[in-house]
Amino acid sequence: MKFTGICLVTQNVPGLARFYQQILGVDAEGDETHVEMKTERAGLTIFSTQGMESMAPGCMQGAGHGGFVIGFEVDDVDAEYERLKLLAVEIVKLPETYPWGSRSVWFREPDGNIVDFFTGLRSD
């Protein structure tokens, strides 16, 4: 089995796509209903709630927003934190180093989900 990506379902595909384009520095291809972005290891798809419903009526009943964390490995958490501040992104947790060998910063995306930018630390 190979994990290839995640699909975010939203009421505002263009707005969420612009946000992720800005923070990830990748191109978005698609339209008002469906957008795809490619990162180094996995894809990010953004699909409209209406588009999901047109494919499987009733599938979005009870589905929530803001209930998960999406993680991206970055080269330098602290540099990304400084860049995110300039973008006026809502920071949820300041950069912090953890005993399990990673450093991360958390911020919120427009639909309320938390995005975790993290860096694995080398032990010397």
C-alpha cells in the first residue's frame, strides 16, 4: 500500500487553493470545483462540497471541518515560521523542539484545520 495524498473538502476551493499555493510554494491546477497540487512526496487535492455531493449524494452529511492536522516536512522550521508571520497566518503553536527528535510550528488554515510544519533533528 502506498499513501499518495489527501483531499480537503471545502466550500471555497479557490480560496483554500490560494492559501496552500502560498504556504507550500506549489502550483494549483484545476477549477472552481477541483484543484490538484503536487508536493515532493504526496499530492494535495481540494474538492468542493458540492462536487462531492454530485458524485455521491448524502456523502457529506455529518462531515466536519477543522478536525485534523496535516503535516509537511520542511528544511528549517524557524525560517518557515518567520515566512508565515509575514503572510499573516494564524500561528497556533510557536516553534518547539520535542524529545522524539523533531521541531515544529503549527498554524491554522482557512477551513480551521491545523497545519504542522516540522523538521526532523539530527542527533550528533
